[in-house]
Amino acid sequence: MSPEIYRFVDNSANFVYIYIGDSMELKEKILAILGESDEPVSGEALAEMNNVSRNAVWKAVNELRKDGFLIEAATNRGYVLARENKKLVGTQVSHFMKKCRNVAVFETLPSTNKTAKDFAEQGAEEGFIVVAESQTAGRGRLGRSFFSPTGGLYFSVILRPCFNAQVSILATVAAAVATARVLERHSRRTAEIKWVNDIYMANRKVCGILTEGSFNAETAKLDYAVLGIGINLFVPQEGFPQDIANIAGAVFSEKEVTSLKKAQIIAEITDEFFALYEDIENRSFLEEYRRRSWLQGKEVYYERNGTINYGTVVGIDDEARLLVMQNGIETAIGAGEVSVRSAGEKNEQ
Ligand code: BTN
């Protein structure tokens, strides 16, 4: 089935809104081959590998170009996916998604969570994704800001949960598991989760997750929620600001990051997340969340009601609360009430 594409351009922000149908198989295969090869691949070889005519290859390459992939044709040598293929567009994201979802890509936004909320207020459906390549007012947990320069990937997914608002913390937990899996797969580095919403690699925070909801007091449910994920793909040229320099890290080196990778990461995290979210009340992902817990066994201090408390992390319960042991007494800490730091950490991103 050929994709249906709608585009709208918003004067304020380079806005592209896309609906795309089933992805085309030949396009997928050609993209995968070109993505793997640093050398040009001839039209003839692509045709042979896929058992199609050279004309079919030529058409598929042109469709990929329309999807926003920069594919160069080297004279007499074939096609090559350009290295400078950095700019992300929505069709690239849709291209990799198992289920079709609307994707809005912006070069820059104040906050993708804020824009996703605006879309949700206007009735955008569950699964709508807002992406930005940088943010000027990225939001973090507990009213903090989130440093969001070019070099990161920032996106928010609209949710329309039908479960009780108390369960919504599990959406953040499911998202952390989905994100850890995908980042680990692409980087081949171990991804741990710092309760409740941070992904760590080699003891550095590489990703933060913030779920914000609009609570409906009458139904005691959320009208909608936005799940915001911010990933430090590579270290910005000027480095991280001093206040987070001892905590923040990045998943990749700059040369490893292409628009292809960005699109794959957004699509795969969204697909993995929705697979877990469909069955959220079963908490199937909690075991993996516990296994990936960066804080397990660590000495932590946390602030509650204005008092600083110390203890050792002994686990995470079924409501995703952190269990801390202090003088033989176990305390369960909820995500909304406190900020937890390991004894070695001074600041938080
Ligand atoms: C945290 O570490 O405290 C959570 C950070 C969440 C950042 C993401 S980036 C995409 C989305 N838009 C925002 O403004 N915040 C979230």
C-alpha cells in the first residue's frame, strides 16, 4: 500500500505533520543495505539482492529521497546514504514504526512536552509524537530544567490512559525499560535505570523521562498524559554546563549519530513502549526495571518534608516505589514526593 502523506507548514517553526500508511518492503530493504554500507552500492547489485528490476530500485530510491533520506548517486558506482544526512523529518520516523502514528518534527521548540500538551488539548490522538532536535525550555522533574542542545533527541508521546491516575507512574517505568532496551541495542553499552526516570550508561545520566498528565477530578482519571523523553545522543561541542558536568554523559560519539539512527531510536522506543503499555496493569516490565536498577545496594540520601534522610536501597516495590533501609526500618519512597541521589552525586540534570 502506498503511503498517504499530508504536510502542513507552520510559519513559526518549520512544522511538518505526516500521516503515513504501511511501509513499503523494498524501500525498507534498500535503506537497510545502504545504512550498513559505507561504500556505494550499485543499482544492479540492489536489484539482484532484492530480486527486482533496476527500475524498481530506482523508484524505491526516489521514494526514500521523498521521505527525507539523503541518498547520493556516485557516477558509475551506485547509491550511498550521505553521512551528513543529519536532519530528521517525520517520514523517516514513521518509516521505522511497526504501527503508523502521526509524527510532528520541529527543528527547535521550547519544550516538546508543552507542544504535545497543546496538541492533546486540541484532540490529538494517543500515539501522536512531537519531536524536536533542540529545546530552549526543556522541562525536567520536580520543576527543574532539562539541558536540551542540538546533539540530543527530544520527543513526547501523547497518551490517553483509561487506567486510574495512580497507575500512571507505571507509564514512566515502562518507558524507562523500553528506552534502556533500545539505547543498549544501538550502542552495545549497558543501560541502567536510576529510579525513577533516568537512564545511566557507565555511571553517567544519558537520558531523562518526564510524564506530565492532565487530571480529571470527576473521573479520577487522566484526560491525557504526555510522555517526554530526552536523550543526550552525543556530547555538545562546548561540553555540558558546569552544574551537570559531573553527572551527564552521552550514548554515542558525534560521528555515530545520523538522522537514520535518530528516526530508528524514536520509532523503536515508541513501539517497545506501547507493547508494554498495552498490558500496563500486569507490570510485566517491573522485573526488568528492577534488574536494571542503578541504585540497588547504593547508599542514598533523600529529602522528605524538608528533612534529609540517609539509607541503603534494598529494592523497588510493585507500585514502583523505592525501598530504602535505614536503621533496620524499610521506607517506601514515592516518585512524586522526593528527589534521591546516590552518596557520590552532587547535582542532578
Ligand atoms: C528529568 O531528567 O528530570 C526528566 C527530563 C525529561 C526531558 C524530556 S525532553 C522531551 C520532553 N520535553 C520536555 O520539556 N521534557 C521532556
